[in-house]
Amino acid sequence: MGTNLHFDNPWAFLLLGVIPLVLWWAYLERRTRAVLRFSATHAFARGKRGIRPWLLPVLLVARCVAIVFAVVALARPQTRDARVRDLSVEGIDIVVALDLSTSMEAADFRPNNRLYVAKEVLTDFISSRQNDRIGLVVFAGAAYTQAPLTLDYNVLKEVIRQLRTRALEDGTAIGDALATSLNRLRNSDAKSRVVLIITDGDNNAGKIAPLDAAAMAKALDIKVYTILVGKGGRVPFPVGRDLFGNVAYRDMEMPVNPKLLETIAQMTGGEAYRATDREELAQGIQKVLDSLERSRLMEGGAAANYKEEFFPFLLWAFAIASGEFLLRRTLLRVHP
């Protein structure tokens, strides 16, 4: 066979211990279920039972099977291509911190907004990589890891495709974003470890000051590159729709702080760039890559590409659980 299966989160199988609890709960529920009193039960004894009583145990089995499928999905099954490739090639570890604050909806990159263009350029950048491990952190009023360091570029591009504004508490927590990115890189063995911050504003949220995070990056010998997107000042911003259903824009003031981004980059040995259109953003990312010292991710050895296989298990878990829920409340509903 050209592929074999392994689980990225095998600890998830510990959750199968829930199944005995479900069975025990069903047993207790059956023993304590309320009953209705009748003066005589002879008529019920002579009547036909039908198929429903025989199908009721199926509901419990379905619930347990749904749990099994859900646990397998959580364990993240992956297929590995047996055709390994040499990793004695030069590569770097990069974490991209992407701003998802509402200001990224500004339309000074018309016909598209800042986030749309940033996602497009990042996708093109990932497609051009071969041996660089890339991770993704998103931030607004807080910062979260969206994807750990990976060579699975297809998964990473799908994650980026689904990014939206207004999914996080609004704000621009640059310090938190940098600290979260550093946390993804601190255990990396690559000689070149880089954080690339793409933002359009000034730090106005979060718990960690940007310069404190920059000092941590310097201590860890991690370079930070920054790209400030947008023109700054008054820019068109969507405020709703007009009478004809078209997006209505109003010029609004968007505060920026290029000095802060420059200081962060200088403290860590990186560079700061500014992009006012799609071409400049693409050029800024390319300049970051061109300036990096390449390093070997692995001396000799080999590795294989991994493909996530959890989705079919998740789909089956959802389908079986939904079916069990509907049957329990319709055709196989049990009355006291």
C-alpha cells in the first residue's frame, strides 16, 4: 500500500471511557422510569408488541457508535504517503500573525478590502513554499493559534480561505499576537525562526505590551518582520447598503502606528515594510523571505506528507447522533 494510517492525537481515545457511563446511565434511567397505573393489564399482555420495542436498544447502540466516531475524529487520523522525501534541504519556521480586526474591512485596496487581499497574497505565498514550516496566528482584541507549524499547505490554505472579520472581540492586540506566535516557535529546532505580523493599525488591546513581546522575541533569537497594510488616514469603510442593495462606504479615520512596528522589527533584527496595494504587500512578503538566513529543518532523514482524514468520521458521528435524536423524539419516543 502507498499509504498508512496514524493518529496525531491518540490521547483522545481515552474519551472512549464515556461509553460505559452512557450505558450505566441508560440502565439507571430504565430502572427509575415513571410508570402509569392500570386497573388491569390483561389486554396489554394479549396485544401485539410490534417492532418498536425491539428497535429501542438500537438507539443506545447508535449513541455509542456516534461517540466512537466522534472520538476517532478528535484523534485526528492521518494517512501518510509512503513515498518519503528528503528533508536534508534548507527551510525556515515561519508564523504569520494576521490582523482580523474590523478595520481590515477598509476598502482602500479596491475593488477588495484589506483582509481579502491579505488572504490572497498569503495563499500565493504558501503555494510558492516547499520546505518551510508555516503556522498561523489570528488576532483582533485577542490572539489565537489558528494553525500550528505545518508542511501541509493545503490545510493551511483552506484555513486562510475561511478567515473572516468580526469573529473575535474587536481591537488590535499586537503584543498578544506576537507573544502567541513566539509560543509556537520557542520549541522549534530550526536555525531561522521568524514571525511575520500583518496588521493595519495601532496596538489598542491585549494583555501584553508590544515592546515587551519584542524583548521576548529578541531573547529567543526570533526575528520579527512587520507589514503595515493600508494607506492610513481617512479611508473608505463599509457602513451598510444603499437603497439599491449596493455596499455603502463612508470615509473614516483609521489610526496607524508605523513607528511601533518599525521598533519591534529593529529590536529583533527584522525589517518593517508598508503596503498600500496588493503588489506592495506581495513584494513585502517576498522581501522578508529574501532576507532570511536559510536553515536545515532536519539533517538527512526523510519525511512524508500527511493528509487529514478526520472529516468522514466527524460527518458520520453527526449523522448518527442526529438520527438517534430524531428517532428518540418521534417514531421511537417512549412515554412514561
